[in-house]
Amino acid sequence: MNEPVPIRKIIHVDMDAFYASVEQLDNPELRGKAIAVGGSSKRGVVSAASYEARKFGVRSAMSSVLAKKLCPHLIFVKSNFDRYKELSQRIRNIFYEYTDLVEPLSLDEAYLDVTNNKKGNPSATMIAQEIRQKIKDKTGLNASAGISVNKFIAKVASDINKPNGQKTVPPEAVITFLENLEIKKFYGVGKVTKEKMYRHGIFTGMDLKSKSLEYLQEHFGKSGSYYYYVVRGIHNSAVKPTRTRKSLAAERTFSENISSEVYMMERLDEIAAEVERRLTKSKVAGKTITLKIKYSDFTLQTRSKTLPFYISSKSLMLDAVKDLLFQEKMKNSVRLLGISLSNLNNEAKKKQPDPKESIDVQLKFDF
């Protein structure tokens, strides 16, 4: 019988509408108004939306045209990533006051393992409250947090009381919390998977838990095992202070659709140069190259090939991309092209944890 995995105290901190909130912070005239960070042109895409805009259904990754239809009084603001990075670093410095086990997911969210923290505070709930207050005091921005025994539950919990709130799921409440959770709120269940789950009669964690491992693997492939274990509170991924980069990419959306392969290669030359720059900066190379194509009807296609050697130069990337571009005839005119390189030479082989290791959810201590 496996030994129980030690109970950890994990916090997931997620900034509330980060990019939009920064713009409202820096420009008082935008406060309380529906704003979207991104381009307002017909080809523009929303990067982030304020909560005032979200009430009208505006969401990130939505076309600016649709966003404007949903919210006619929407104000578009250009992104300022230098400013976002500056504030993100100040927020991260607050995290390090409590623990060195910080795993950033993006500029606006991170996991913290505070099981053994620098403050000697046994309450992860109190630590999360302190961190959120310090972020507010030092940046003027609001953050939400989820606190629990593993990364999965903490991330799900951080959405429960958004914005500017937090949710603690202590060990003894894990199973009940997961059983009552709507399946669409499970981290890793997107729109397509949600609809598929519904077709299989899975609407809550309890419904998911009623399905056998074999059933979930049969209908959901490799993800089936993930769903089977997380609904039982089993997710043993540790907080990793240094996340291994798995790919590097660059892409361009064009102001006008293009249909000429010659013109596409000219654009891909520019994109490959950007990927080369990023590879050089990160000191990595990769074997698998992927060409991303978004057509004028918004359908997305990817074409990939894996080479027998690592590459990082623009010329070698373009050789591979050219083969992929002419691999088959274009289905339509193109609005976006992208190049990514994965299977990088920084990926060390790691021992996989036994997914059957379980946590003792009955163990109680100060959360």
C-alpha cells in the first residue's frame, strides 16, 4: 500500500482583470467604465476586458467587432506590456516575502507553496489574505485567491469568489467540494470537453466520479485518467519555482487576408526571424516545428514535422516551414500565420509521480 502524500498548503493567486485593471489604475477616466485592451480595428482581438465589459459578454480572445456589438459603448485601449511586466514583478516580489516556492503561470497568476513559509504562519488562509492586502496597498490592484491541498483545487477555488475574494478548501472539505462542483468549472474542461461531458450525462463532479477509469479513458483518451483522479482530490504536481519552457513561438495577424504563397513566405521569413531571436535569448533549440494557419473563415489548421536534429536558425526553420506550407493546397485565404518550435533541448526527463498515490483528506490542521 502506498504511503499517503503529505498534505501541502497551496495558494493560487489570480489578479482580477489584470491588463484592464492596470489601464483603469493608470487612467482614472476609465474607472468604472467598460474597457477592452486590444485593437479596435476590424481585425482586432480583445486581450482583456474589464468587469464592466464582461457584464455584456465581452471576453478575451473575442474579435473586436463582436465585442463592440455586444457592448456599443466599449472603450478600446492599446496594451502596454512593459507596464504590465513592471507591476507583475512587484507582485511577484510580494510572493517571495512568504515563500521561494512560487510558480508563475503568466504575468497575472501564480501558485505558491506555503506549507513551510518564511513567516512561520500555519494558516494558508491568513497568508493569502495578507498577500492580497499587500498587493492592494503596493499596487492599487485587486487579487483573488484559492487555497487548498493541491494546485488543481487551489486554481478552481480562486474563481469561486472573484473578483477581490478568496476561497479555502481545507482537507476535510475537498471531496464534498469536488462532488458538488459544476463540471464546467473544472480546470482543464473547456467548451468542447464540457459539451462532450454533458452528452455523457456528466454535469457535476459527482457525475464524473460515478464513471470508471476505463470508461473515462475510452471516451476522453489520455485526459480520462486526469479527470478520474482530480475529482477524487488526487493531483500530486508540486509547485515548480522554475518552469521548463516547452515551446517558443511567434505569429502575425494580417490587416488584409492573403492568398499568395509567395507573400506568405515573405511574412514567414519575418516570423521565423522573431522565433530565432527568442530562441537565442532563451538559449534553446528544438526538433519539432509547427506551422499555424488561421484562414479568413477563422478555421485553424496546424502542420508539424519533427526533425532528427535540433535547430534554432531562421534558415533551417524556413526550410521546414516551406515544406509544411506546400504540403497541401490552402483551403482559403489566410488571416494569420505562426511558427512554433517545440521538443526543446531543455526538457529533462523527470520521474512521473504515481497517479494512484492518494491524499489523506481526513487529516485536519490549520488552513
